[in-house]
Amino acid sequence: MPTWNGDGHLKVGYGECSIENYVCYAVAQPRSATLTGLVVSLSGKPVEGATVEVYDYKSDTMLASDVTDSTGHYEISGLTAGKVVYQKVKAEGYYTYGSESFTLQASTNKDAILTPTNYLSGVDVLLVVDNDGKKCPTYDCVWPDEIESAIRLAGYFVKKWDEVIQGRPPLEALEDVRTVFWHIGTMYDGAISEVDSRTLIKYVSDGGRLVLEGEDLGRDHGNDTFMQKVAHANYHVDIASGKLSIVLPLDRITSGLPLNIRFEHNPQYPDGVSPIARAFEVLQHESGYSAVIGYDNATDGGSRTIYISFPVHYLSKTIRDILIANSINWVIKRPVYLVVRGMN
């Protein structure tokens, strides 16, 4: 019901009208939001006493928190509908769970699955399956079983971290293994999210050993801080065409590979990139753009990284297995014998 406010203005809901100017305006009032959910372990057991925190996605500031009850449930009220947030869940004996970003509605439900800290006991390589991007050009976008098989063949104990199930891996999980293989495949629009970016920038700056694989990283990130400090690459084009050729034929990363490599199936959108200062080109697309870039700061106690700007799924199994094994061996600094092959 409209009411006069006593000073010549007509109050209408959350707005008012001026008698003198016949001007009406509305003042939107933010709606409140409530976030609820269930926290369980990887085995499905409810986790009591877990701290659930809600963060503003852009500013990374905590907005509110709650503690789960004996059934693993939590409820956080007084939030603002329409705000883009993410959540962290912390509990003793578990890695910190990090969710994808989401927009708060008046009522939002978000469950969380916690991974125990002994999950990575004795593990050499953590295979992160970054399968929670917004878009995928094909039915299958990631192929973790192929990569896991290659890592096992190279003699390493490997465990997968599925982001859809386990959330975003925290820094402490990455630092509990010898090296990380981050698999994106053909996912895009959020595969390496802002939260993942911050984690990887910290991991690499602390001397982490990383193999980063997948197309459209450059398309999504351009030449931002992540590309400069983690991929160590400049982005140029979304589709770099042609077969691959070895730039460093007598190098541990290319040992056993033919001088020229044809894809078994052509990748759809392999990024065309180039190395930044101190990084170096390993493989090159026929179009002249870099396909694989290495970065070595290990002599100064820093990181070693390999960035593969296309999905390794599109290589033959033989070539894929060699490239994955060589990349992991190199970032870990495992001794290898150099092998030079002919044309393919």
C-alpha cells in the first residue's frame, strides 16, 4: 500500500515518488540467502565438527562459516542472494575441500566430500583431473585413465584427484607428492579456475614440480599472471595447426621421440604459444607456435614445469606414453638415457 512519508514523497514499496517532479524510482533491496549441505568423507561417512567457510569468489574474503553437526549437516544464513561465492571445508585428518564457484540463491544446497590426508601416503605423482570446467567441445573431454597408465608404466605410484568428486586440491595436497600432473584435456571456460590459479601460482613459486596439459588454457587466461608464472608462456592463437617437430633433439624431455610427430587424431583447439624469458621450447607446431614449453629454476631451489598446450589423448599411445614419462622424469630430475629416433 502506498504511503506518504510526510515530506512530499509517496512511498511505494522500496521506492518513492516526488509530488513536485512526478519522478519515481525504486531502490532494490538485496535478498537474503541460506546455504545448507552435507559433509561426508570419501568413504561416505558423515563428518562431524567440520568447519564450512563461504568466500567471496573475486575478493577471496570469508563471508561466513558454520560447523557441521553429528549428522554432517551445516546451515549458513544471512548471506546475499546473487553473490558469486565458493566454499572451503576443513576438518582434522582431511585435506581442505575447495568447491567450484557458484551463485547464491535464496536457498542453496552444497554438499562436500572430504579426502583423508593418508590418501596420498607414499604417492609419487598426483594426477589432478580438472573436469569441472563449464564447457566441453566433445562428449569426452578428459582421459585420465590413459595418463594414469602412462605414469604407472614409467614406474611411479600415482593417485587421481577428481575435481568433480573431491573438489579443488589444496596446496597441502600438491606439496605432499613428488610432482603433479594437471590434466585439462579439452575442458574450457573455467577448467583452471581463479581458485585453482591461485593455488598453482603459490605451488610453483614455492618450488613445485608440475606437468600442465590441455588445450584452451591460453584462450581462457590470455597472458595473465597464471600464464606467466605457471605455464611460463605467451598466448597467441586458439588453433595452432600441423604436425609437431622436436626443437631439442638431444634432450631428456624428447628422448625416444621421433623428430616429427603426427597426431593420431587432430586436436580441435590446440593453443599456439611461445615461451617467456627463461623458459624454452621443446616441441613446435608446424604453424611455428610452441606446443610444449619447459621451465627450469631448480638450480636456484625453484620449480620445474612442463606445459603441453594440447590434449595428449590425440597422440598415439606409444608417443603419449613416452612424452608423459619423459616429462615426469625431467621435472623430478630422474636419470634417463637419451634415445634419438628417426622420422615418423
